[in-house]
Amino acid sequence: MPLTRTVPPADAETQVIPLAGRGPAPHRRYLTRAVVPAVVVAGLLAAALVVWSGRDTGPASTADEPAGVRSVAVVKQDLSTSQSLPGTLGFGAARLLKGGRSGTVTWLPAPGASVRRGQQLYRVDDRPVPLFYGGMPLFRPLRDLGTVGRDVRIVADNLHALGYDVGDRPAFAARPTRSSSTPAPAGPVARDESVLTAALRDAVKRWQHDLGVPATGTVEAGDVVVLVGAVRVDSVAAQPGDSADAPLLSVTRTAKVVTVEANVGDAASIAPGDAVTVHLPDESTIGGRVTAVGQAVKAAEGDAGTGGPPTVTVTIAMKSSAATARISVADVRVDFAAETHEGVLVVPVGALLALSEGGYGVQVSGGDLVPVETGLFAQGLVEVRGDGLHAGTPVVTTS
């Protein structure tokens, strides 16, 4: 990728320094001392450029390194800028669940309990209401053979996952038209749909028998709770004896996640799949990956104009770690990579020398001054490109 030569700003502090050598003044070479402009990494604000000078003895001359400098090797590596934002380690936002049918609540789980596919989430009229996995709730009775839909697919997928034989899944089926209950000619079944076949209804009956409820072969909308995956009970809003068609409990994910309330501007450079680094309270770090960037913009809290900028919620899944297993809730910091240049040559910022004609150079240890083009600044390093520079070239930098 092309790099841009960085020129010190017009108001930068400069000092002309002649290089010692023979010949009249007009033929001497000059360097300037300047301060590198502020860049994306705050730590670079304190890094000043130091001019290194030596005795000019011709093109092949060398110079001893003065006190306060040292030699380092040019390194080829990936270089990334980053932004660090505060976050919260926990189980994520809780979701309030309402009962799906009328009746009386007869049992509720304890806070902290985990519920997985097929397990009861609560009981109504002393009948279990189990958890199914899926992307939408059931919304109608599933009883008539030939019924086609995504809700049928949810029932079929979950019973199959629980070990029940649901039979073959037809690729074509008749379905009622919008204006009539009379089935239309058979048409293709969408990939996210299934058909209620005799085999599937038999599987429903076996499942109902094992669950301890009447084996009718019909699945009503409130017979199961459909969520995207396993849940952890965060809190209980009802108690046995309450009506079942009211808020009953709040649930969260079972795996710990990190949530970050990011300013809308900061979130613009964050996308699902981005790798991040999470700094835990014990100063250890753990890798993670962005799983979602919220679309709902939250207004700033407080009086108008005093609550800060609006934010969106960024959710991060972490790699499994014993360090996080001991923590229920904690404040953390998350480093997001804002820009990455792969496989570039980098040197410490202190190795840059400001040139009087503009731009920068680096002093090869025991060799010549090499003009360079600068690229990305990050983590106290700077991307450089110059004639004769390669990985392993020793250059002079501040100690």
C-alpha cells in the first residue's frame, strides 16, 4: 500500500543543527529537530524526535553513537492502531419472558439456574413448559397434516435434536391459499420451512408422552418457549399461584459476554467478527470477538446537553478462561483494532529524524542516514519505507 511522506507542520519547533565536517558552511548538511505531530495513539504525544549527529567523512563514513541512544533492528510485523473503551463483563442484557397461555403458575426455577433445550422453564397447571431453540415463537396450533411453515420447522428440528425420529421432510407440499382453506397444488417448501407429516405428528406424541402431558399430537403456541439458545435465569418476577399470562422471569445467555456502550462515532469502525482484547480486573487479558453491534441508539442520560453523546451496545464473546469463571460481574476495558497494516517494516518512534527539507529519516547504525516515508503510528512504533531498509537492519533510536 502506498505510504505518504509526513511533513512537520509549519508551526513545529525547529532548530538548525550543522553536521560537523570539512568545507565552507554552504556545503554542510543540515538536520532539523522537530516534534512528531500527534497521532492516533495518545502515548505518541510524549515522543520527541532526537537528532543524531556524527562526523561527516564522506559517503562511506561511519560515526560513533552518542550517549542516550542505542541500536535496534528494523522489524517486519503487523501494526494496528486501537481504541480502548470501558465495558462490563457479565451475562449480557436480561430478557423478560411472559407466559404464553392462561393458567396458574405452579413452579418457577431459581435465579442462576441454567435451562437447555427440552428442559422445563416453568410449569403451568402443573404441566411443564419446556425450552425449544429457534428464531421465532410458535403462533398457532400445529395439528393438521400438511401444515407448512417455519414454526413446523422449529418443532421438527428440536424433536430431532432431542432424539426423536421425525421421518422424511418433503420438498413439496400443498398449502392453503390466502383466500381459501382449500389446499393449493403442491409447491416447493422453503429451506426454513417444514411440513407437518404423519411421522412428525407421531414424534410429537412420543415427546408429549415422555414429557408427562397428554399425547394429543398437537402443539399449541404456549406449550413451549422458543428462544435462540440455552438461557440462565437472571431473576424471577412471579411466584407460584400467579396468573401464567403475565411476566414470569428474566433470562440471559449462559455464556459470559462483555458489553460496551460505545459512542456512535466509535462504533462506526466496529463490525461483527472483529477481534478484540479484553483487560480483566486482575490485569490479565483474554481474546474475544465482536458478535453484535446494536442498531438501537441510546440517548444520553441526564439533562439535555449534559449527558454525553448517544451510544449503541457492542456485544463481545470471549474465549473460555478460568479467569472469567470466577467473575460474575466486573468492569473491564476492551481494545478494538481500528486500522491494521500487515507485514510492514516498523521502528520505534524515537528512531525518526526530522529532515530540513521535510519528512523524516533514520540513521543506520554505523552507516548512512536513510530518508523514509512514514505510514501508520501505533503502540510507540511507526511504519517506515526507505531504500535499503529491510527486516534486521540496525538503526539508531533513543534509549
